[in-house]
Amino acid sequence: MIGAFVTSTLFLISYLVYHYHHGATRFPGQGIARFLYFAILSTHTILAAAIVPLIFITFFRAFKRRFDRHRKIARWTLPLWLYVSVTGVIVYLMLYHLFPAG
């Protein structure tokens, strides 16, 4: 879990640095693909922001060996973290591989 935490933290830092310098990339798809992309992107973005404090709380409760409190929040953190991870890959694939800009 420490490895997952460190890797995710490094990814988040690299993601934020990249988008700070690169900016936004417009989605070129049309029709239902556009609707689907923005539906996935919006839930991904909202939950990605919400998951950060949950991850820190979950991690530090385990670190402090407060496993009773850790389990209560980990029940929410794990599925949300998995959703954010999977939808992030889907957004990436849709933006850069399935519907690449011309």
C-alpha cells in the first residue's frame, strides 16, 4: 500500500506539472462519443478531487495502526480510488488513441 501511495502521489505531481505547462487538450470526438467522454471526465474529475483527502486519511490511519478507523474509511476509499484510476485510463485512451486530434 505504501508503494501504491507513493506511485499515485508521483503520478499526481507529474500530471499537475504536465498540465500546468501544456494546458488543456480539446476532445475532437462528436455525437455520443463526446457525451460519453464528458460524462466520464466529469465524474472522474469530481471524484479525483474528492479522493485525495480520503487517501491521506486512510493511509495515515493505517500508518498510525488505527485499523478500526482505517477500515471504516477504506471501504469508501478503495472503490472510489479504483474508479478514478480506471476512468483516468479511459479518458486518456479516448482523448489520445480512439479520437486523436487531426
